[in-house]
Amino acid sequence: MTATTTLTTSQQVALDALRWAEMRVESTSHPSRWLDNSYGEDTRALTRAREQARRAFPQGVPDL
């Protein structure tokens, strides 16, 4: 049996931002991308997304 959880809009936005940021960091983590600063920008976006998710989920961010 699968549990269903209803998310608020802010929680859904936070999870979507976190997923997007994690995918961006994965795609820019290759050393060839470090020179154009994409990796640094994407890691900062990931940090912001994690902070947003922590605010949206005070009891803990669910596993993606």
C-alpha cells in the first residue's frame, strides 16, 4: 500500500526547485564546465533550493 501525501504549493515549489538544482549540478559537475562558472552558479542555486526546502518542510525534507 502506498501512502499519499498532499503538499502545499510552497512545498511543491520547494521540491521542484531542489530537483532542478540537483540535476543542474550533476550536468555541470564535469571539469570542462568549471571554466565558464556554470558549476559555481549551479551550486549556489542548489544551496538556495535546499534552504527553501528546509523552510517548507520544518519536520525534514522528504527523500527525492
